[in-house]
Amino acid sequence: MGLQPLEFSDCYLDSPWFRERVRAHEAELEKTNKFIKELLKDGKNLIAATKSLSAAQRKFAHSLRDFKFEFIGDAETDDERYIDASLHEFSNFLKNLEEQREILALSVTETLIKPLERFRKEQLGAVKEEKKKFDKETEKNYSLLEKHLNLSAKKKELQLQEADNQVEQNRKHFYELSLEYVCKLQEIQERKKFECVEPVLSFFQGLFTFYHQGYELAKDFNHYKMALQINIQNTRTRFEGTRSEVEELMNKIRRNPQEHKRANHFTMEGYLYVQEKRPAPFGSSWVKHYCMYRKETKKFSMIPFEHRSGGKVGDEELFVLTYCTKRNTDTIDRRFCFDLEASDRPGVPVTMQAFSEEDRKLWMEALDGKEAVSIIFKIFFLYEKHNCNGALKLFKPFFFLVGAQLDKIGFTIIKKCISAVETRGINDQGLYRVVGVSSKVQRLLSLLMDSKTCNEVDLENSVDWEVKTITSAMKQYLRSLPEPLMTYELHGEFIVPAKSGSPESRVNAVHFLVHKLPEKNKEMLEILVKHLANVSKHAKRNLMTVANLGVVFGPTLMRPQEETVAAIMDLKFQNIVVEILIENHEKIFKTLPDATFPEPISMSVSPPNAPPRQSRRQGQRIKRPLAVYNLCLELDDADSHSSPREDTPTGSTDSLSSQSPTPAFSSSPPGLLDGNHLIMDSGDLAGWTTHLPAQSRPSMVSWMNIPSANPAATNAALPTFFFPNPATGTDRAGESVAHRKARAVYPCEAEHSSELSFQIGAIFEDVQFSREPGWLEGTLNGKRGLIPQNYVQFL
């Protein structure tokens, strides 16, 4: 049962039951007061915890932003660049999420803490004051009444009448106060229901808003997340291929390190201990040096280097070698020693100690020592040491492949294999990834390479040869050519465009280089790539997308002349070149390249690309609150990335070679554009809201848009200009940009009816800021529309 109402008429009776009901109301208000007090304490703790969480999240975001992955080699793939920049994007995501949390913390103070404190102070505090007055008047009234009743009846009438008047006035005052107190008690009981609950509702509304904005952030981030998953999967796939190649190279070098020395201009190099003589009676000391010798010039250089002392490198000493002789153990109390004499110090030999007898023999041979080991003896020694007889037996089945050539029989083999695959196994899952049994592959190749039996082998109708055996035989044949199909000479030039440039420029570069291949190589490559394009069209069934085929055929069609870790790190770029060939085979093989395309040797400097355009939600013009991180990723079907198919392995959906997703890792803030780099001024960052361009479109600027093929001239031709600050409507000089003219510095094709298409040099009139972040409004040739802000220079 709830509280009983306090009747005003009971104030005049002031019965014990009335007093009980008043005390019940007072107890309820005291309980409400304690509840609000505890709630305020918890609310303040919540704010403190929220601020601590926000500080931790911001610190975490700061760590993500500041870290950068270093890569092996001289360039990254698009996938690796996006993965590297993803940490910065994650940081931006958390930063903007914490802005919302900060708003939530402020709303807790404004919507919950302050209203409850005000209610507790103004309303409950007022009741407490009324209670004090009521209790005081109660005591005064009944004390005066007792005193009045104790007056003697013998008092004068005037005194008694005066006492009666005083008691009556005091009773009236008591009743009035009692009525007010009862009214206040009942009023506060009703008021507390909305004045306490309404702030809590406002708090929950703020909480719901925060979570809803988090949901919106996550939804907007979904396109970026999906693109990043593809990047990660492509990188993982390439890593698996690279790891196996690196391990294979490591094992080869482990078995025979001398046979896999890197090709360089030094005839011999390695560590030697050099004897340094001291004055008597100190004798001599042996100091480890890294030594290098060039036989052509007879120049011998050595650098002191001690690993245990922190790897400190000393000064290099260089001299011209005169002669080298072996030291026998009867002349020196150390093994593996030999003497060198420099031309500038005749008669003063330098004694050196090798690590082993084998090491000394190699040095003596390189230095033309008096007891140099012959080449035949060296080969015999190495063969004996590494049990070459066993290796000969192991590799004997592959010796027949030495005869693999790009001749008539070679074309016949490839065409027969392709015809069989397209007839029998075009839809086989893992086509070209699933390998055949080695013995069957070797037997098939031996039959195909023999002109007497080649025509007798029926691959299309015979059940003796599985599809995986045929595909493995074809790959093995291509790998066994004396030179890869895309040649050693052009290997480096093919790799360069895969490392840099816009998607369009990459295609143009590969197109240009393919037509530099020898005619037979180009003809064979065209046959093979056309077939691979056909395979990729059946990716829903065989799961062999362009990216997967690039992984399989990259090392098959391209390989460096020297096997090194650096070359293996370039495998991922070989894969990209093959992807470009498959995706653009019609253009590359059926059309001639542009004669004005710069020579590949000039590709070492990456050309500038058109900056990414801000993406828009068509038809949606309402801005969100500034604190909401608007990623602008919900695009029309024409703009959206193709999503992974259910029957395609994650990450292998699309080739990223020529049309990579462009998760802009933060839209470029206003600043000075110089070449490919945006030089930011700290003042330019104020008011700049980052957005994530979700378009996966090629750059509008390729290398052929640049007037000069000279990289220096290219950079010199680039404009230097200011981007205006969207927050203030001014450029860096502080001038207003409203109604100003602007010139296009990049070409652009409109993707929506509300946008303008233009070429480099177009002049826009009456340029103003648009309600779309990152876009301007301007007039070109009488038509008004939207212009990407970072595509123009204000005049």
C-alpha cells in the first residue's frame, strides 16, 4: 500500500494518525534524498570512468597513428600500402568515436547530474526547511498551550484575555504552517516522479544516441573493412608463396653456400683475422676485419668490425695487392694463415688468418696465391663434401628438361595442354593450384617433348592423364625454359610499374613492355594469357580468380636471373604484372602501344596521381553533427566495390593490380601540393573534417598526361597551390574563396548528373563551398555543378 494522502482538515485535529502519515511522507522523501545522493555519486564516477576510458582509447589511437610498418625491398604493393595506412584510419575511427564519448560525458553532467542536484537542493532542501519550521512551531504551540493552561483562574480578566488571544494567534499560525507543510509534502511526492526520472531519461537518450552514432560509424566503415579484408587476404596469399620461396632458397644456400654467392663486383669477401704487431714485449694481436677483394683492379680493402663490442665499424684500409703466399704452421703458431703484400709497403707482409682450411683455399685462389686451388679441384672438393652423387640421382629425372625451347614442339605442347584443360577441366576447383603426381608429370613431359610421341598423346579424350597432371606439366615446361617467357632483360622493367603509378599508367607500361618482347615470347604469352583470362571467367566454379592466377603464374612467367631474398620479395609485384596481363589482355595483345610512351628506364620515379575524390551519397545533403565521423561509404551500385561471392575464398575476389580499392587513409587536409606530397601547415588543419573516399576508380592522371618524360621536368611542371580551409571559407592567405575563380589541375569525369566533367586548365566561375564536405560548386561553360575540391587551384 502506498502513502496515505494528507487531508488539510487533519491539520486542525493534529491527530496521532495524522502525525504517523506525515512521518511516513517524510521517511519517503528521506529515502528519495538518499537515492538521489547515491545516484549523483555513481553518475560522477561514471563520468570519471568515461573520461579514463576515453583517455585510454585516445592513447591507443595515438599509438596506432604514430606506428608505421617498414617493408622489405624498395616498394610496396597497393595492398601493403592500404594495410600500412589502415592503422592511421583505425586511429581516426577511434578518435571520432571518442569525440562522441566526450559529448556523452558532457551530456551526463548537463542532463543528469545538474538537474538532480538542483532538484535535491531546491525541492528536497525546501521540504527540509519547512519541516524544521513545522517542528519548531509544533513545539512552540504545545509549549505555549501548556503554559496557558497552567495559568491560575485567579488572574485578572485582562491578563487571561490577553493570554487567550496570544494562544489563539499562535494556533492559527501553527495551522497555517501545518497546511503549507502538508501541501509541500504532497507536492514534492508528485513532483519527484518526473523531476527525478526525466534527467535519467535524458541520460539514456544521450547513451542511445552515442550507441546509434557508433552503429552509423560501423556501418559507414563497412566498405573500408571489406576492402581491407581483401587487401589482407591478398597479402597473406602472397606471403605464403614468398615464404616457400625464401625457405627453398635458404635450404639451397644451407646445402651449398659457396655455390649461391650473390653476384657482385667483389671477387671474394668475408671475415679474416689480421695480425697487428706490437712493440716488444707485447707480441701481437689478432683483430677481425671484413675484407673485400677485386681481382680486376687487385684492390684489397678491409674494415675492422667486432660484433661483441656493439658492432662498431672502424676506418677502412685500402691497398693494391702485390702477392699472396701461404703460411705453414712451422712459421707461425696459428692455422689457416697466409701473407699479403701491398704495393705501397714492399717487404712488409700482412698476415691474415681464415676461419678454416677450406676458407683459406678460397681466399688463396681468389688472390692468386702461390698454392691456389684449381677450379677442378674446387669442384671435386665441393662435390665430395656435399655428396653430389646423391644430388645427381635426385635431379636426374629433370635433366631431360634442358631441351625445353620456344620452338614448334613447345607451342604444340602448350596448345595441346590448354585445349585439354578448357575441354575437360575449366570448372575444376583449384585449377593450376592443385599439383599432379611428380612421376606422372615427368612421364607426360617426356612423351610430349619427344617429337615421335608428341602427336600420339591424346590429352582431351584419354583418362590416363588427369587435369592436374596436365596443368602441372604445362607449368613445369614453362619454368624449364632457358629463359623465362618475359625474359631476364625486361624483368626489372616489368617490375617497376607494378610498384608505382596509377592503375591506368601501370596498364600502359605493361602494354608497352610486352611489345618489346621477342616475337616468339610474345606469341606464346598471348596464347597463355588468353587461356588464363578464360579460366578467370569461370572463377565462380573453379575459384581461380585473377588474383589467384597471378599468384600461380607470377613465378612461372617471370623470374630474376639471380636468386636472392630481394628478388623473392619482388614476387608479389610479379603477380601484379600477371594480373594486369590477364585483366587487360585484349588491349595489350590486340592493339599497339602508344608510341609516345616514355621508355621504361624513366619509370623509376613515380608520377603524381590525381588525388582521390570525396565520395557522396547521392540525394543526401543533410550534414551530420560535426562530431560524427562521416565516412561517406554508402554508394550507388555504380560506385560500390564488388562484394565477395559466397563461393569464392575470402580475399581472392578481385585482382587489385589495376583497380585497387582506395580506402583513403585520411582525405588530404588543405596544404601545399608538391609533386606527390602534400606539405601540411598546422594552421590548415583547423576545422578540417576527414572523410573516407570509397571509390575504387583509376586515377584521372596517367604518366602520358605529363608533358615531359623527364622526372625532374615532371616535378617541375607540377603546380604549387593552396587549398582553402572549409571551416573558415578562406585560403591560407586569409582571403575569402566565395565567388572566386578556380582552374582545374587534374582532369575529371562526372559520375553523377550533379557533377561537372572537365579537363586540365578548365576555368570555373563563381566558385563557392558546397554543403558536401570536400566538394565545391562552380560554373563551367554555363553549367553549374559540383567539383572535387582537391582537383582545382584557386586563382
